[in-house]
Amino acid sequence: MFFFWLKKSVAFWFMPLPFCLLLLIAGWFLARSARRARLGRGLIALGIGLLLAFSNKAVGTWLLRPLEAVYPPIPEFAAGAPAPAPLAGCRYVVVLGGGHADMAGLSAINKLSDSARARLMEGVRLLGALPDARLVVSGRGTGDNPSHAAILAAAAVSLGVAPGRIIRLDLPRDTEEEARELAPVVGRERFALVTSAWHLPRATALMRKTGLNPVPCPSDFQAKSNPEFRLMDYTWDTEALGRSTAAVYERIGRLWSILRGKA
């Protein structure tokens, strides 16, 4: 519990937006001091510069693409065709949690975050080539609300997955806990591991360190670029800031795992 909240707290302040805001606030206070005005102006300039860089579309894509390029996507296949070679023999398709909103009146699939929805859709797609496989969904809930795994399961059913094919892991809060909870379910069997492409390198390393045998199946690609030059690809928006945030978060998470011997 302590390490979980320590990781979350430290990681939050190193995310691009909070970190840049800290620089700007510290710079503003220091700039009011006659003795440290120069340092304060420097911190303000650094905060503005970093925020502009992290919010640039090209920079966000550049930071995230190396993570998404580690594992190739599972190619398109026809319905009813044999499973692609990497998936042959997999009896489980594991979809890692990606968050949802507990908003009354929404269907399960509309409660899911964009990331969680993309992961689930890829998992359901892979199930089409693995008629004997079961879908494993994961994630804890908040308070008295349904768990994230329950929302994922309900969304999967709405997409045509038979309830009897679904296994829920309702307790994990992060990827490390998902690996521990998954071990008794899949044992040493090969299984399709579905998560966001940028999260997959760290998730795969954690699974293998736990003794599991995942087949990496990336989804939710964010660092997609156009083959031709477009000026709009070098402008700024909040989605670019989101890509930069994911890239920084994953690298901090991987470093944390390595320091603790978990990856």
C-alpha cells in the first residue's frame, strides 16, 4: 500500500503539466525577490518552454513512438480464419484495465475511457480468431461502484462476447497487481496480453518477471503520423500534451519497476 501511493504521488509531480506549473509558480515567487529575481525569470522561461515542447504534436509523437514500436500489431485477419501465428494455442486473451467513469445512464461501453475502449475492442477482435479462448478483464472500482473489470465485462457482453467466456479480476489497482492476480488464472500458459501500445513494454516486462508467458498484443496506438508532410502535425494541442504525459509516465514507471527489481 505504501509503495503504491508513493509511486502515484511522486509520478504525479513529474508529469509534464504539474512539473511545468511547479516551475512557473516557483519562478513567480522567486522573481518577486530582489536577490533571486534572475533565477525566478529563468524558471518561468523554462516552465513555458517545456510546456510548449510537451504540447507540440511532433514532440509528443516523437516521445511516444519508441514505446509503441517495441511490439508489432497483430495483423488483420478474416472472420473464422485460423489465428495469426503469434496467437496460436493461446487460451486466454487478457485485457488490462484503462479506466472508466461511473456516470449514471451511460452504457458500459460509453463509460470506458478511450484507452480502455480501444483495448477491449482489440481483445474482442482477437477472441474472434480464438474460439476456445476466454477473455480476462481487470481493474478495481471505487467505493460502492462496480469494479472496472465489471464495466469491461459488461461492455464485452454488449459487443457479443458470451458471459461464460469472461473472467473478471476485480482487485488489481495497477499493472504490477494485475500480474500477481493473473498468475493463478493462466499459470505458465501462453496468453494474449492486450494493452495500449505505449504501455505494453512495461506491462510485458512485469508479467515475465512474475513468471508469466505473455504474447504482446498492442492496441490504442497514439503516435500515428501521416506519410506526407503537413504543417498541422507541428502545431500544439492538448492531445499532444497527453501523448507526452503517457511517454513520461511509462518511463518513470519502468524505472520504478527496475529499481524495485520488478522488471
